[in-house]
Amino acid sequence: MGSHVSKTVADELAPMQIIDGKSVDAVSGERINVVCPSDGQVFASIPASGKADIDQAVGAARHAFDEGPWARMPAVERGRCLTRLGQLVEKHADELAALESRDTGKPVRQGKADVTATMRYYEFYGGAADKIHGDTIPFLDGYTALTMREPHGVVAGIIPWNYPLQILARVAGAALAMGNTLVIKPAEDASLTAIRIAELALEAGIPGGVFNVVTGYGREAGAALSAHPLVDYVTFTGSPPTGTAIQQAAAANNRGVTMELGGKSPQIVFADADIEAALPVLVNAIIQNGGQTCSAGSRILIEKPVYEQVASALSERFSGLVAGPHEADLDLGALINPAQKQRVEDFVAAAEEAGISVLARGRVHEDAPKGGYYHPPVLFGAVDPASALAQEEVFGPVLALFPFADEPDAVRLANDTDFGLVAGIWTRDGARQHRMAKRVRAGQVFVNGYGAGGGIELPFGGFKKSGHGREKGFEALYDMSATKTVVFNHG
Ligand code: NAP
Ligand code: MG
């Protein structure tokens, strides 16, 4: 958690939030320190907003929706605004990538990959805006019935700190394409790029009041936003308990929600798999972003005949992994904050105490600043399927291995958590690929591959505790709109 500071501490990078097309400070005038996880040093500050600021932003978004040109603008024009925003993201790619890496501690190449995906989201939804339409429905004689897609109105987007640019883009791209207006509350640990994107949105021609960004703590600004009676729809990515609180707040106003609440996603390696091809993918799926990824492949289920072979190949790779500062662009960066580091340490200590073997451990680079929030990658096996390590989202570079006996055993283990976000299946047997893809409970299934991050065209979301609703691709446009049915009686 940051601390309140006077405005003088980080004057060189002290952006305002964006409300109604204007750069404004918090009503209270208070600010939150922004820390770089790579060294633990303050390098900027953001407004510490609360209910009064949220009232202003929701009021602006309400007015822009009800009275402004945005919702009535031809879809092609809205699309062009989003396309221009994508082009501006591309133009400012280096600046945005550097800012994102410094704010979150992620290696520079990950920051760059995030910017590329961000640009693609705005490009995709810019192109999609005028390609979604309703139906005509065969109905009674003397009637014509049709449907149209209508925006919800004011959409509240509560964004986490792990992929701030990308998650904002997947929410904003789809919501704006359908003609909604937005109030975004980024995570207090990573708000800088959201402010910058809202500035670029104005430059792209998106009218003031359509794309508002309010920074502040979740318990203050976030809670006020999700409970606001003038908000029509809430979309959230983050932890299940916060998701529950946000749904309860939205339920008090009977508003719809999209919830993306993380996972405990399995990759399933059968004995007939191309193991050499799988290995780098298995490692990357848990190391990317330090394991702070909702779709992280945090469990690997391995068919018994190849368990030892895969476990020892993974051990070798894990031993060589190095965490370090974002500029050094090593295998992984620092974790987002001291609380997240503590959470990972606690999971690792509890697993060791429970007698689960550590197969390998990476290291933190000797030159990494002592104040950074580093945790080395840890590989555990064989893990008890009932343990916390097998069941709960660690959100860190911790991988758990499980042997399985046969296909039904693999299905049982894969589905044996409360989550259901993503799964990977590694086998050369075509019929088994299809059977497994159907039987695994996950919103996305990859066969002989893994990775949701880049695939902006691919619908994404969870079953079970991983949430509900779908983001990305065309599907998100349906979540971000509602069907209106119109019936003409013409005799
Ligand atoms: P979190 O509480 O779920 O925070 C996510 C977002 O919700 C942030 O913008 C946060 O704001 C906001 N928020 C917090 N409390 C709120 C409330 N009462 N009402 C409205 N908004 C609220 O996650 P976290 O505390 O940062 O991380 C805790 C754990 O969540 C992690 O260890 C990880 O397991 C999980 N997580 C999952 C994902 C994912 O992508 N699935 C992403 C992040 C975290 P502030 O941060 O400004 O308080
Ligand atoms: Mg930060």
C-alpha cells in the first residue's frame, strides 16, 4: 500500500486524473506515493480520490452518455476514434512500455509486449464497432420483429495491477465500441499508464466525459464506484473476495457485472506429448509477469510414465531462472508490492511445512536492489491435490507438479479446484485432444500450446470461481451491450 504524501514529494511525475476531459487533482488534494517494485523507491504520485471524485466522474460519464454525441455517433465514427487511440498507443509505445515496467517491475520486454497487445485491442475494437448488429425474427403475420444492440450506459471498470494497460484496453475497447461511457478505477499500485491512456483518448477525438480515470484506493474510490447508483454496469478483474464485494455493491442497485477472478489453471502433459516443445511453454506460463497472471499455468499434471523425465527437465530450467530489476530484462521482475511478496513467501513456507518437496529454486540476481520485492521461482512436486498450494491462487512464480495415472484421472485432477479459467493439453493423440478439450472445465483450452495474453480476438473468461461473463474478441461486445427487441404491428 502506498502512503498519503504532500504533493511536493514526487513533483517530476505527478500526473492528474482525467474527469470530464480535464486533468484534475483529487477533491481532497491528497496524493498517493507511487513506488517502483524493482527498488522500492518512490518515483511519482497520483491523486488519492474518494467518493466526491467518483461522484464527479460518474456524473460526467452519465452526462456524456445521456446528452453527448458519443452513444448517438455512427458506429464507424466511434470505431475511428478507437483506431486512432491504437495508433497513438503505437506512437507512444516506448514511453508507455517504460512507464508500465517502472510502475509494475515487469521486465522491459513484457512491458513492450503489453503495449503491442494494447494497441491491438484498440485496433480490433475500432474495426469491430460497426460490425455488430441485431436480427430480424420471424414472428406473427402482420408484425415485423427485430433486435438491436444497445450500450448499457455508464460502465465502471475496476482494473488490477498485473496487466494495467492490457486489461484497461480490453475493457475500454469493447465498452467504447458499443457506445458506453466509462469510469475507470485503476489499481493504486499501477495507475500511471491508465492516466496516460485517458489523455491519449482525448487526443484521439474521444469526447470529454466519455473516458474518465479516477485514481485512489480500492476501499475508497473503488467501493464508491461499484456502489454508485448512476453506474449501469460494472466490470472487474482481480481477486475473488474483492469480486464478491463488488458484486454485492452492484447488486444493491441490481446492476449487471462481468467478473474475471483468476485461476489455478492446469497444463496436462500426456506421455505421448512432444515434451521438448512443451517445456519452454510450461515454464513461461508460470514465470511470465512473475506468475502474477490470472491465466498463469500454475499446475502441471504429468502422466506417470514421463513424470520423472518432465520433473527433472523442469527442475533444470527452474534452477537457471533469475529475477531482477525491470531494466535488466531477466526471466522475471519483482513482485508488485511487499504484501504480494509476503503472500508468496507464506505459500512457499506452508507447502514446505506440509512436507511438499522443493524440486528446484531459481535465484534473485546478486545486483538486484535490496529494496526490491523479489521472490525466486520455486518448483514443487509431487504436490498433494488437497493442499493449499494445489487449490489456491498464489499469484507468484510457484509451480506445482502432480502425477496422474490415465485420462480419467487427468480430467478429475484438472477439474478438482474451485477455478476454471484456462487449461493446456499436451498430446499427439487427436481423439484425446478433442475429448479433453470438452471435459476440462475452463473458459479457454489450448492444445499443444498455452497462452491467453496476446489473443485479443479470443473470448476469455471463467467457469466456477474464476468468474462470469466474457471479455476479448467479439463476445465482449455482447457483454458490453444489451439486446433491445422492437416489434412493429403493421396489420
Ligand atoms: P484486488 O483487491 O482484487 O484488487 C483489484 C482491484 O480492485 C484494484 O483496482 C483494487 O484497488 C480494487 N479494489 C480493492 N478493494 C475494492 C473494493 N472494496 N471495492 C472496489 N474495488 C476494490 O487485488 P489485490 O489486493 O491487488 O491482490 C490480492 C490478490 O488478488 C493477489 O494476491 C492475487 O491472488 C489476486 N489478483 C488476481 C488478479 C487477476 O488478474 N485475476 C489481479 C490482481 C490480483 P486498489 O488496488 O487500488 O486497492
Ligand atoms: Mg507501482
